Amino acid sequence: MASGKKKVKNKYTFAIFKRELPLHLMLLPGLILVAVFSYTPMAGLVIAFQKFIPSKGMFGDQQWVGLGNFSYVFSLPGFNQALKNTIVIAFWKIILGLAVPIVFALMLNEVNRNGFKRTVQTVVYLPYFLSWVVLGGIFLDMLSPSSGIINQIITALGGKSIFFLGDNRYFKPTLILTDIWKNFGYGAIVYLAAILGIDTDLYEAAQIDGANRWKQVWHVTLPGMRMIIVLMMVLSLGNVLNAGFDQIFNLYSKAVYESGDILDTFVYRLGLIDAQYGPATAVGLFKSIISTMFISVSYWLAYRFADYRIF
């Protein structure tokens, strides 16, 4: 009897596997790409503990220095400033990158004209698809202290021209605001989808209880978005040491290293320009360890206080 049940179970399991096989095959290209470009390069982390000489090859007789590369990097004069800039820029990008799309999604959800709503949504998320190489050239022209349209408006109103990309007082806020402008429209799509998934009966019940639009947003919409907000927060905390290499590399100069140099640009100069591969890899490993710690802590906090699980 038990043997018969086992055969039926195995037959049922095989039928499910056969039915879902095409779906698993669809995942195969993605898994291969992740394995090749994300996991295989992890073998190169060994360079962080070596005095790496490229001519000897990856598996050549390299000199092991233990934690010497880390000590060397941490003692460099520009490292502490780059770390501080990275944390500050990434912090504000994470905070505003969560708050601005949420507010925009809530405001857009209140618009009743579908045509206008779709037009606005399309316009604001188009910048997301432009690379920072393109946007960098646009902002260099727009923010030019002599011929930029922004400074022309400022001077026309009686103000003084501002060197946004060459003055340490303005460079960091310029980075944060331009990044939010580029990404908030695309990020709002996730929150709009979450809003559409909220049961409309809850709004009707709130109206019956006398709730106005603001109270409906506060007591129905935001609680309905809670899970997706927590998810996006958890995922974003993993980028606490990623302040945006593409953006900064296309906008910064030596004049604003004090306020704009981050770990990624620091590693770029250290590894590719100065050819110090071991110390550069040590910084990358340091970033990965800190990011993993932040992801783990944020996941625990999400489960502890919001009862939310990703897996």
C-alpha cells in the first residue's frame, strides 16, 4: 500500500517537473550570466591579500601580504574623505530615493484624468533610460557658470553665477538632486503598482466613516504600501557604499575631490591609473563586507519590526 502511494507521488512529482521544465529552462540564461559575471570574478578577491604583479598571472607565484593592503589603503590621505563622501552621498540618495517616489506616486494617484496621468508618468521616467554619459554632457552645459541656462536665470533675477560642478559647497547637493531627478519617476512605478493592488472596498469603508482624502491616504494607502516600502528600503541599504560611480565620474574634477571623491572613484584611480591592483581590490572587498552587513541588519529589522520576509 505504501509502495503504491510512493509511486503515485513520484509520478505526480515528475508530471509537475515536466510541466514546469520550460520555465526552468527560461531561467538558465540568467543563471549562466550571474554565474559568469557575478560569482566567477569572486576568485579574484585573492588579489586583496597579495602584492599582485600582472606579469606573473592570476595563479602565478604572487607575494602574499596578508592584511597589508588593507593597512596601506586605510592609511592613505584621501581614503577617509572618500569614505565620508560615499556615506553622506549614498545616505541622502537612499532617503530621498525612497521619499520622493512615494510622494510622487501618492500625488499622481490622486489625479483622475487618466490621459494626463499617463503623460506625466511617461515624461518623468524617461530620464531613467538615459546614461550618465549623455546626462553628464547635458548637465555640464546647463550648469556652466558662464553659458548655462540655470546660471542665466539666476543672474537675470539679480543673483550671482554659481559654479555648481566646480565648487565644493554646491557639488554634493548637485549630485544628489540630479540623481533623484533621474530616477524618481521610474521608482514611482513600483509604488503606483502597490497602490493599484489595494482593495477599493477599504476606501469606500473609510469614506463611510467620514475620512477625507488625506486621512484615506494616511490610514489606507500608506499601510497598503507598507510591505513594498519595507522591501525597497531593505534592498536600498545594500547600496550604502555605492554613491554612484557613473554619475560622479562624468561630473567631477580635481577641484571637487574634497566633496565628490567616493570609494569607487578612489578605487578607479588607485587600480587603473596607479596600477595598485592589490590595494584597489582590498577596498572593493571592504565595500562588499560592509554592504553585506547592512543588508543582513536591514533584513533582520524588517522581520523584527514589520514582520516582513523576503524568503
